[in-house]
Amino acid sequence: MDYKTVTWMDCCRVFILMWVLFNMVSMIGCASNCEMDCPLGDVESLINNFGDPYGTPIDHFGVAEGTRGVESVAAQEIVELANLPENVDWLKSIRRRIHEHPELAYEEFETSKLIRQELDRMNISYRYPVARTGVVASIGNGNPPFVALRADMDALPIQEAVEWEHKSKSPGKMHACGHDAHVTMLLGGAKILHQRQHLLQGTVILLFQPAEESGVGSKRMIEEGALENVEGIFAMHVSSDYPTSVIGSKPGPLLAGCGFFKAVITGKGGHAAIPQHSIDPILAGSASVVSLQHLVSREANPLDSQLPSSHPA
């Protein structure tokens, strides 16, 4: 194998390193407006917080011990590309533009337009629309294996309270969940992969997904063929729980998958002094909410991570 061959792990490493780069140079989260302009020169903190599912030690280029040499060369080249000042400035600019103009589920028209403009500038081919506002792009030789990288685009119906230069310009809407960062990360990874696509032995699919917050965007993209021929997929989520440049991971499921059901409780009106002639839906609803908690404590494996939650319609 040629020492410059880009592997599946190379694709994954691009995404990881671009996440670290972005997290080091841009404000992430809604509680702080500080800017950190540190370059991605030292990823030591990543080493202590990220490993493969089998516990293989990872060296300072994110390469499993025993495979250094071939892959570490590619990893070092990726780090150097990520450190270029023009890439750092570009990432910050993209994230800020998206943050200033948040869009809710299936309304991500301007976000999608920005993504397509950047892909056009990089001469990366794509398919649009997918699931109304989604974009599916590809980099590589068009042959297997097909590996996908995914980012969500939609914002939340939340008013941004922090006063800073790039505050949301859309009242009642905010990128409070970090999807502006996710889109930026994937565009950054796309730029590096495109610059190295002559080395790719396969195809990388870039998924820009709408409507993650509504819980149906991914399903609709799959129904429209976004994962056709895809053999593996990588995604990640920003978190304010960890220090800058730290990536958290573990074997098995990590983030939540949601299931929904709706219950309608119908009552019968009456006078408070004669409750026997009425049916109180408030009492029945309250008892149901409390009882639902027992599903976890008595019906589920205590080693499984589950959480029932409820809200009125």
C-alpha cells in the first residue's frame, strides 16, 4: 500500500481533527462569547480522551499503535492543512454566518444555500434537494467503499440572550444546540478531503441533514436514498461539558435515540364540591406521568441508559 493512501480511518480522522480545530478557534455554546485563536498544533488532550472501541492506544496523531508510519504520515498532513490560517479564518466566518441566521426544521433554505455555495467553490458535486432542504455531496473516485460523514443543520425556537457581535438576527430562533458548528465542521472536513481526493481509495458521502430537532429529518433522507451503498457513517456532537479540544467517546451507544408516543386523557367536567360526578383528567394525567417513571426502574435493564420524558400537547 502506498504510504499516502487515504483509508477509512483517514476519513474519520479528518472529521475528528476538524472538530478539534473548530472547537479551538471559535465560540461554541450559548453562554460564552470569548474567541480562542489557538492553532491545532497540539492534540495531546485528544489522545487521553479518544480511543478505538477495543481500547487500542492512540498516538498523538490519532493513529492506533502498531499502525504508525503509513497512517501517521497522512494524519500529519491533515493536521498541517487544518492549521493553515486561511482555513481557520474561513471556518470562523462560516460558523458565524450560520449562527446569525438560524433556521428551524425544514426551513433551512439559506443554510442549505450557503452549504451549496461553498461546495460549488470547492468544485464538489452534490445532490439537492434531499428531504426538502438537505444536501448530499460526494468526494472520491465514485467506487466502494462508501463512507458517510453527517452534520445536522436546523436551529431551535429559542431566543438568544447573550449579547455579542454575531448574535442571532432571527427573533425567537437560535443555534443553541450547536448545529452551526456541525455544518462548519463538515465543510472543513470536506475541504481537506477534496484537497486529498486523488488519494482516496473509495468515496466519502457528505450528509447535510435537515430537521434533526424534530426527529424525522434523518428518516426522510434515508427514504430518499441518502445512505445508498454506504457501509459506514460517522457523526459527532459538540458539548459544553468538556474542555476545549477534548473529544469524548466510549464503546457502544453514546447519544440518545428518541421514541415517541401520544396519550390523550379525556375527562368530564363537574363541580369541585361533588367530585364523584366528574372525571378529573388532571389527576389522571399526573398519575400517568409519575407511573411512567416506573418503566425505567422496573421494566428496563438497569444497565441500559433510558429516560422517559413528558410534556403537554
